[in-house]
Amino acid sequence: MARYLIVADIHSNLVALDAVLKDAGSVDGFECMWVIGDMVGYGPDPAGCISRVTTHPHVCVAGNHDLGVAGAIDLASFNADAARACLWTRKILGVKEMEFLRMLPTESVEPPFLLVHGSPRDPVWEYLTSAGQVVRALQQVRVSTHCMVGHTHRPAAYLVREDGRVETQCVYDGTELHLDDGRLLLNPGAVGQPRDGDPRAGYAIYNDSSGTVSFHRIAYDVACVSEQIRVNGLPEWLGTRLHLGY
Ligand code: ZN
């Protein structure tokens, strides 16, 4: 029996990550972290986030910002604020941290899940936001039953039943889903920059003995992170949007 902490889109927000680790650890704890891409980018403490993740047993896959910082993809594909934050992140990370980002795989099979940042078809860039896309995405997943993604910064759950019907499930703080109902594509939401109008950090817990995934939100000191973004000379909008949950 094991419990897995599932996080995505930490985005160099150590204050939010620490709030998640404390909250997830305070109930029944967890044995391993799954990080579904974008550990860095946008926020003020990339080294702190890499350090914190790697002190726990972890499985990480790469997101577009991780690869942008590592120089594996062209920053011309990013919006101006994101590219500026990637360049800033490159400057302050050490050789070991850059190597860690460069070596991240773009997918990982953790039965019964496939972990990818974007989608099974395009692990780095594709945003899965509609039921039709999810059906097509899951058809491409043959190595595992279910799929975990990040990238949209919004918690989400899609259930594809055996007859092909797809249901979009509403996901709130405390929502619990059973894995045996069909094939699921899940997004735990973003730790470091939620975009669903709720500024609280999002995460999920997979419990392999009960076969359930639960979704959670936890408040953190947004004003403190917003100030760190300003002090470090990162674009001010990146702090403002944290207050808005956008
Ligand atoms: Zn992201």
C-alpha cells in the first residue's frame, strides 16, 4: 500500500509547494511524489523547488518551462513574460540543477498511470481542455489504463466509460474518484500558478490500496511570493496573477 502526492506546475513557487507538502503530510502522509512538469519558470525560487522535490522519493516528467530553461526548446515559442522568466531562471540555477532539468523524461509509466505534462500525443505542448480531445488522447495510451497531465493549470477529471461515453467530472477541494469505473484522465491543478480563479495551490493524492484519487486545495502566502517576484525583477504581472488565481 502506498500513497502518492501528485503535483504539477510548481513554477518555482516554493511557498506554495511547502504549503502542499505540509498539508499532504499532515493527514496520512505520502511515500512518493509525482511531479507532472513545469517545476520551474514564472516564479522566484527555482533552486528551492528542485531541492525540495529531490529530498523526497520522486518521479518527475518535463514540462515546456523546464525544457525552455534547459535550452532544449526555443524560447521563441513562449510569451514574453514566460520567456523573460526562463532567461532569469537560467541565470540563477547552478550546473547541477540545469542538468537535472535537461535530463527529465517527457513521460513516465507509473502503473496504472501514464504521466505526461501536456498530452500523450504531444507531452510538451498540447493543452487538453475538451472531452473530445481526451477521448483521442486516451486512445493513444496503451501502456497504462489512466493518464495524469498538468499544463492547463486547472484541476480536471474526465472519465471515459467502456462504451466510449465520456463524462467531465467536477473537481473541488475534497473530491474523490474511484479508478475502477473506466479510464480516467486527471489533472491535479497547479501548485504555483492556478488558473481556475482560485488562488489556492492544488494537488492530488493517489491511494493505491483504496484505488482512489482525491483532489485538494490549500491556501498559502500569495503576497509574500508576489513580493519575491517583484524584488527579483521578474515581470510584475506574474505576481498579480497569483492573487487572481489566473
Ligand atoms: Zn505550467
